[in-house]
Amino acid sequence: MFPLKDTEMGASTFFASALPHDVCGSNGLPLTPNSIKILGRFQILKTITHPRLCQYVDITRGKHERLVVAAEHCEKSLEDLLREGKPVRVNVPEAWRELSVLVEPLQHLQWCQWL
């Protein structure tokens, strides 16, 4: 299996939805902010590794429910490569191998969801 090529590091900013300030849970305690919940779930994403998947690296929580996620990314998506429209001669055994290269990481992610 060939690892991803030409990956770069990038950062994305997200805003978690804010909770109303005067809302408490059924136990009377303040609710956990959504950004804190996301931080906890992100720790699971960091553990998912596969040679054909981009890796999540880190997350930072800022003011006002702001989250900054650092992750690998590929400059070109599969869609971009297909849109380039270069003529392709299909060798059926090779096409099946390429398809397995795409499906195998998806199977890995499906398995990881049960962790």
C-alpha cells in the first residue's frame, strides 16, 4: 500500500454553537460547553492512523467557542484529479487494485467508529 503523497499541513477555524448562559442540566449543574465536548471527541480522531488517510494533528480552543484544528491535507482531491480529464486506459486488474486503495481506508474508518 502506498502512503499519501504531497500532503501539507493546514489549519481550519470552527465555531462551536454556544449554549444559553442561564441553562443548567437536569442535575442543576451548568452544561458543558460544546467546544469542550468537541475537544474530547477530537482526541479519538487523533488516534486514527492509516497510510492513505490525512492525519489530524492538534486542536486549540480559543475565546467564544472558537476551535482551530491542525491537520494534514492534500492540495488536490479525487474529484480534481478526475476533472483533469486525461484519457485513461483501464486495465481491469489494476483498476480493482486502485479501487481497493480507496475502499480500504474507508473500511478502517468504519472499524474505528466502534472504538
